Amino acid sequence: MKKTVLKKLRHNPQLVLEAAKWFSEKWDIPKQEYENSMKQCICQKSIIPQWYVMMNEYNEIIAGAGVIENDFHEYKHLKPNLCALFVEEEYRKKGIAKCILDFVIEDIKNMGIKKLYLVTDYTAFYERCGWNFLCMVKDEQEILERMYVFHIV
């Protein structure tokens, strides 16, 4: 794989508009929602939210993830939540998602966070990465989804 670089948006504010657009296109959530969250990340008034992007050798975003308080589920007390992990199709199956997970967990650990939550359908991947099924939660449309927890040591 060619050279890739993982970047913390809090250290790269020049990437906010590009990253907000990229995440919006991947997850069909309004760009402004991402932009607002990313601007909060850059202001660093609180630990959460945090955003991360992986850039290829052409300085294009090829993958990314965020950590937010709540990822649209009913259990508001289970926070923070990993969200929006996405890898462009041509870069999949190369260890990038695991690399991002490890990077995010280490960064969050250094901030003193001991648990990270996640709502996902990609159960096998996260279980291989050490996440544990916690419970079923309802999303904003009352649809049940699987919630996982990662205990940071």
C-alpha cells in the first residue's frame, strides 16, 4: 500500500470543510452537522467530539472516523461513541479500518477515557478487534441495533 497518513482534525483545521463533505457523502447526513461537530473538535472546549481522517499519497481522504457523545441511540448515558468509520472501497481489506480504530483508541486513552461505545451492523469485524456486545438499543427511528463496548486499558 502506498503512503497514507492518519490526521487528527484538531491539529488540522484546514481539513474541516473537505472532511465534512467527505463524511456527509458517505453517511448521508447533512454536511453542516459534520462541520459543526468538527469545529467543536477544533475549539477543544471539551474532549468530545474528535475526528480523524486518513489521507493517501495525493492528500485525498480515503478513510475516517469520529468520536461523539451519542450516535443517535436511546442510551444517552453510554458515551462517548465511535461513529462514521468508513474506508473507501479501493482501500478496503488492507488493515486501514483496524489502523484507524487503534489510533482512535490510543488517542482517546490519552485523554483519560476508559470506555468507547459503538452501534453497528458490522459485528464480526468489531468483535475481531476486541469489541464486546453490550446490548440492543433503539435508534431514532425505533429500530433495534447492536451496541458494542470497548474497554480501554
